[in-house]
Amino acid sequence: MKEACKALGIEAQIRATSANNFVEYAKNTDILLLAPQISFLENDFQKNWPQIRQMVIIGLNYGTMNGQNVVKQALAL
């Protein structure tokens, strides 16, 4: 995803964290991408952080590590 952002001329800080540690990063987050395996937490994240745009990464993109498609999906929010 970092390479995809760079190719598109997008300045972004991308980091990964566990669901339990997200609270430490919530204040500085514009878009939250959830891995498919924790998609069951989507409603909880939306309830706790409604001001943050959120999405579950499409499983195929996650599994194939297709950062370009993930970035495009995130930009469409």
C-alpha cells in the first residue's frame, strides 16, 4: 500500500496494529482498514469511532497483498 500511495503521489502514513491496540492510534487516523478476518468487529469500530472512515479490505486483495487495489478501494470512501 505504501508503494501504491507513492506511485499515485499520495502522502500517507500507513501502519498496522491489532484491534485491541487501535485505541492508541484512533486520534490520528483518517481511514481505518480492517483485515477480512476481523470483519466481525466492523460494527464495533463504527460505533466507537464514527468520525473515522472505515472499510473491510476485500479478501482477494488482502490475500494477494494487492496494495494498489486496497488504496483505490480506500480512496473511494
